Amino acid sequence: MLYGGDSIMGSLEADILIRDCTILPMNGREIIERGFIAIKGDRISHIGRASGAQKIKAEKVMEGRGRVAIPGLVNCHTHVAMTLFRGIGEDQDLNKWLNKTIWPLEAKLKPGDVYDGALLGCLEMIKSGTTCFADMYFIEDMVAKAVEKAGLRAVLAPGILEAGSPERGEKLLKEGIEVVRKHHGSANGRISIRFGPHATYTCSPSLLKKVREAASSLNVGIHMHLAESREMVELVKERYGLTEVELLESIGFLKPDVLAAHCIYLSEEERQIMAKHDVKVAYNPVANMKIAQGILKIKDLMDLGVTVGIGTDGPASNNTLDMFKDMKFAALLQKVCYMDPTIMPVKQALKMATVDGAKALGLENTVGSLENGKKADLILINFEKPHLTPRHDPYANIVYSACGSDVETVIVDGTILMEGREVKNLDEGEVMQKASRTALDLLTR
Amino acid sequence: MLYGGDSIMGSLEADILIRDCTILPMNGREIIERGFIAIKGDRISHIGRASGAQKIKAEKVMEGRGRVAIPGLVNCHTHVAMTLFRGIGEDQDLNKWLNKTIWPLEAKLKPGDVYDGALLGCLEMIKSGTTCFADMYFIEDMVAKAVEKAGLRAVLAPGILEAGSPERGEKLLKEGIEVVRKHHGSANGRISIRFGPHATYTCSPSLLKKVREAASSLNVGIHMHLAESREMVELVKERYGLTEVELLESIGFLKPDVLAAHCIYLSEEERQIMAKHDVKVAYNPVANMKIAQGILKIKDLMDLGVTVGIGTDGPASNNTLDMFKDMKFAALLQKVCYMDPTIMPVKQALKMATVDGAKALGLENTVGSLENGKKADLILINFEKPHLTPRHDPYANIVYSACGSDVETVIVDGTILMEGREVKNLDEGEVMQKASRTALDLLTR
């Protein structure tokens, strides 16, 4: 098989050269042993086998011996500022957790709090190899500010919900439009904005229609919750006489730019409608287990051609943003759910966390795989660890054995965010201390 | 509440003093903030609040600021030498995996291979905070050798199975008796031996009776597989006209010294028989999901008073020995299985991995909790990490957010095995390299 690097004829300049590493490109091509990756500006300029690296002159050379390079992980559904609530209200039933614990705290949130929580989340993601995430929350411009500072890539969705107050819905939609105008495409394109209508049981069909119109006219996508709990699915059906997906289809809401999180309770008809409109899905195995909502049966969706990425959900219901943990859950939950160990092979689990995740966010031409011309979003995993030894199957080692802390180097948009586990542009101690203080203050405010 | 340290009157000598750390004693007592732990010889001599530490003079003082001390984790079921097969034969159905992948490789295993694999496993456990494990495998004296060198505590069970050959069963039982005589109580009591009859479908009732007699006369326990797969449960019922547990009860096999791994397919009657004889259970959530065997419903057992610990199972079917991963799976799998988020609270999950695990191995008077007079088997977790911030609930942070790599210090039997993540008595690079070579050699042998 011919890689870009094999055909390099003369000497070439690059900003960063990673040499002598194992590369899992995740674009359908096979593993490159002793490969190199050259980065020029914000893009991957060449990928190839070791011999090709000699022809490249780079400002910065990184030795990749014993390291495995993969695309940066893509977290398809979270509420990142909820790091502030990590570990609050454990082991409660959903109604108590929402009504007595989370919502009263969220009502007290100020913009600075969201920034502090989001920055802690960004730091956690950098340290565990996530380079891109899809967020949905209030005061999302503060999340944008944190993402810009941290250097990550993100698809941010300002939350929109009525919960009985149409005025509230209109106001949040207007604010969302402002966030789109201000932040969409900012930070060298690292930040994009979507609308975040919360769910069909908290937004009326008329509001959802307006959201759809705004999204289409501004050419941005939509990120929402769908079919997360049996109770809410039944409530919607009772209220409108239609299933959630039927309702959304009936108002022309469903298009390929819709990312739907959870999707646990879908009928076969609903799955077919999802597939017909190429709606994308975020699978949140850990949060769905923790809140005991149920299990998304992925094969049923994938067999219809639906794109599925993995989301951690918010750190209050996970309780981390470490995609390595969630990849393992993502695969194993499917195996036991279908009672079939051949379901969801390791390579497919890593695909969901990289290239399929990028596709779910509409970023398939930008990131998600390692190939010439794509944005340089990648991570190096240190495989010289007891739990990653021996290396019979690097995919299995990554999905089943690795931890976020095995990630040594993180590059986003051609910029090194972490090297040798040292985060470059954030003061770790300060970020942690500030978020801790804010979290404690919230409890006593 | 009065802790040992509060009542220290004069100055006291210790070998090791850990001061200013948060202590989760796991013995029913509450969290000690700013506590100290003093170790004299192989035992905890005093635990108390910060003020008490001033009265203690120690050879070695460790600063515990930002660290959380918990009992060393107890892995109740593994086949540790199978690190050699980590990542071999992924995503295969059980029959193919056993017949085509694992058994042919195991048939080639020599004593030195088992030692190399076991030592790698011991290294991995030290680096992820496991201080005690229950193993079952062939050539178990090589595992004993590795445990002795690594400094861990272990309950080792030489495997016994007939699989159609009574002579083989007799031979393995004899070898097991030899291992008991040679190793039981060795390494300052760190190593104990049990008999490891594989399962009711691979050992005849007559062999199992002999194993029971040998165990009782030598005063050692038994570690076996039980009710792991529906297929084998049905096979046994067809063969003997009794369920597995009924069969074992009928031959007088069941006593409190029996540790049964898996126990997925038990009837209510079988659970009651287990409880009546105080049989202990090892729950292996990750391996059961990975091989798609099913889900052990723990509440049904615990409501009857059965002691349940957590096992990783062998690294070929997990694929790590990192108990932090398995604690999270242990808790979340129960929540989604019962569709109840209040099931298996975080504190209970940590209890299963420490004090209940110790009880499952008959070591409840020796290890499993932090209290005066118990053996000094403990770990310090560095909480100054983004994913462990803020610290609203240290139990939740440990069970849901921490990784093995957050463990900074490991002490077993009063000896420091790891400090600042540096393993004291093993050459990490050498252990990994040797196991890698052995694993590759096995594939081509």
C-alpha cells in the first residue's frame, strides 16, 4: 500500500515531525509500523514509513519509539461545565437527582462558574487524549472562551428549552443565534456552534420548528437529547400522538446535521426514519448505565447505516471525560446486551471514538483520521507500560487496557497542547484550584 | 469517634509514618481528614488524626497532602499469567476463543513462561493499586515464585481438571497437595494456597469429593468456577440431574472456605444453598461482558448475606488487571441490570474491592481495611488530578473517575513496593521485555 511519505521525492519542510512511531490512521488503511507524521501549520502534511522521514526537515522533532499515534478522540456528547458537580448526588434516582441536586445548583450558575468548570473539563480532556468534543449547556459563550484558551476543537450548542414558558424558549433561541454569530468558525475554525434544543419533552413543536429554520438559515447543525428515558418517550407520545422521531420528522426537523444523544428507546420504524434522514447518534454507555436509563442497541442502528459516535455525557453523570473508559464500556455493553462476543470489535470501538465521531459532528473532512491534508489533531500513546504489554493487538490495548493517563502528547490544529504529559498553555494547579473553589462556593451560595 | 491515634499518650516508634492524608478506613468508620497512618514491621500500628502524628517517631516519613489512603485493592479472581495472551483472539465466540486460540497456546506453556507472565501481571497490579489477588492456573508454583519476588499478597490455586481423564485429575490433585505443602503460608504468610478445581463440568463428583477432603484435611480453601455459562449449567444438569450447586451440596463440598467465580446462572434455590453454607462469590463484570456470558445479579445474593468480591478474571478476557476499571463496571452494570440508579452505591463498590474481597478470600482478619493491628497493605491515591477535581465525594472519585495510574504509593506487609510510581523491587523494563519476548515466542513455538 502506498502512503504519502513513500512518494516524497525531495526534501520537505515541516513544523513538527513525529518519527518512528506506530500509526493507526483509522481511515480504513492498515497500521503503519515505524511510521512518521509531518505537520505543517495546522495540517498533517505527510504520513508515511520511517524511510520517508529522512527527507523532511522540521523545526521540532518528536521521537515516537514505543508510542502509538491515533487521531485525537472525539467526545460526541457532554455538558463540560458540569465538572463542578462531579460526585454530587451519587446513587440517587433520576427525579431526585435532577430536582433536588442538579437543577437547584444550575439555577445558581453564573458565567464565571461555567468558565471555571469548562476550563477544568478542557484540561481533563487534554490530559486524557480528547481533542474535540460536542457540548450542550447554558451560557455556552463561556465554554467557547474556555475552549479558545485551552486550544481544543469543539462543537458547542447553546441549550434551548421552554419547560412550559414559550418566552423562555424564544429568549434562549435568540441568545443561541447571538452565540452562532459571535463564535461559529472562531479560533481558526476550531469552534463551531450548533443549536441545542434540549429535547422533545422540554421544547414545543413550534419552538423546534423555529430552531430548525434558524439552523438551516445560518447553516449550522443541531444537537439534542432523544429517546433517553422510557418515561419521557411515553409522555411525548401521549402529548402528541406521535413517537419522538415521528414528531420531529413531521415538522421537517430531521436532516444530516442533527446529532441526537442517547436514542435508547427507538422503535424499528423510528430507526428507519433516522437512517432515511441520515441523523447522527451519540451513544453514552456510561451515563446510560449510571442513571439506569437503558441500553442503546447499536447494531440495530448501524445495520441501517446510521453513524454513531461515543459521548461521555456530563461529568456529573459519568463521572469523567476520559474517553478511554467510555470506549471500553461502549464495546462491552454491546457484547453483553446482544449476548454475542463478536459484536462491536475493538477496531470498531476505536472507529466510533475517532472517525465516526468526527462524522457525527459533520467534521469528517476536517479531523477523525490521520491522513495528508487533514487538520493535525492527534495523540501519542505511550505503550511502554505493563498493562499495554505485550502488544499483540494495539486496537485491543487502546480500547480495553489503556487509560487517559497513557496519553503522552496531544496536538490540536497543529499546536502541541501537551508533551510528556505537561500541558503547555494551562496552569494545571490554578485551573483545578479555581474550579474546586467555585464548586464549593456553589454549594454554600 | 475515637481513633487509635487520639489516645496515644507518649512518643511511639514506627518504621513508616504517612501523615496529613485523607483516610478511607473501609471498616464502617467514617473518613478521617488530615489523618496519619503509622506502620511497625508488617502491621498498621496506629491510625488517627493529624495531631496524634506528632507523637510518633518514624524511620521513614511520607507526606500525604492531597493523597487519599485506602486499603490495597483485592482482586478475587484471575489467571495472572495470561497477561501473555492479552489481546490475542479478540472478538471471537467462546468456543473458538478457547479451542482455537487459548488452549493450544496454553498447551505449549512451560514453567518459565508462567513465571514471566505472572511477574508482568504482578508489576501491573502494583502499578494499579492491587495488593492481594486470588489466582487459579497451571504450574502455580511459578506464580508463587513471581508473587514472592514482587512482594504482593496472593491466594493461589493450582488448577485441577479431568476433562475426561481421571488420571489427569488425580495427578493434578497430587501436584496441588505438593504446592500446598511447599508454599502455603510462605513469604511471611503473604502466600496462601487453595485447591483450584476448574468447574463441575470438567471435574467429576468423585474428584471434587477428593479435593474437598484434601482441602479440609490440609485446612486450606477452594477456588473454582461456578455457573459461568448457560450452556455448561445445562450440561451439568443433564449429566447429573442436579444443578451445579445442588450437586456440590450433595457431596458435602460447600463450606465457607469455597470461593466461587462468576455465579451468573443461579436459581433462587441455589442462591439460598450458597448463603446457607456461607460460600463466597467473585463477581467478574468485565470478563462476563466481554465474553458475553451474562450478568451476575448481585443484590439477589447480597440480600441473602452472601459475601461478594470483585475479580478481573484473566488478562486475556478483560484485558487488564486494573481494579479501578473493574470497580466502575461492577457498579454500573448492576445499576443498568436492575434499572435502578440507587443500586450498588459507590461506597459499596469500594467495599467489594477491599474489605469484602478480603473476606471472600478468608483474609478478613488480616487485610481489607485500615485499622490498628491489621497487616499494612494499603495504597495512596494522588487526588491532585483534573479528573479527581473537585473532591465532593472521594468514594465516587475513586470508583468512577480514578485510574490505576493515579495510585502513587503501594505498601504490602509493611514494605513499600511503589513510591512516587517507582516500583522498588522489580526492573519494569526488564519484566515487560521478557514477557513480550515470551509471548511472541509462544506464538511461533
